[in-house]
Amino acid sequence: MLWSNVIKDDRLSAMVSIIDVNMSPSLSSARIYFSIMDSDLIDDIGAQAGAKAALDEQSGMISGELARKLNLKYAPRLHFIYTKSLKDSVELISLIDKTVESDESNK
């Protein structure tokens, strides 16, 4: 994570990855989609809620830092949203790999 050396929170002990960011046209707010990279915690509702709570608590610091680094007049309001798209992608790749292996063994 970009601020992993700044944000010290046990709820973010698993690797959290930013998947997508949707900024409003006015740059006043952003929806930030994140996922948990740890395969043991990817389905853990408590880990998801803990990571979201930790990110929400640090959103002011993150928002201020973004405004400073991007030279924005106002700091955007950040909305963190958990997404399982990373998990779905991993599962899809696994299914594709199994299909390819099956096709190759049938030749």
C-alpha cells in the first residue's frame, strides 16, 4: 500500500490493494475500491470490515496527502468500498488453467 509505512493499524496487517478509483468530475470525492490480497483472509468478513474501518479512520490523512501531492485546492472526500473482483479474477484464471490442461490432455 502506498502509505503502508505511515498507516500503522493491525487491521491492515493483510496486504490491501487498491483495485480502482472513481473520481467525481469536480475532484471533490472519490470512490476507492480495495481488495485483500491474503488468500487466507480474502473471504473473511471481519478482515474486510476491519480493513474498511481502518481506511475510513485514516481517510482524512490520506485525502490531505493526496491533495498535497496532486496540488489540489481542496482535499477530496474518500469513500472506501471493498470489492471481491480480485478473488473472482483469481478463480477465473484457475478455471481457465484447468480447462487448458484438460484440453491438452485430451489431444
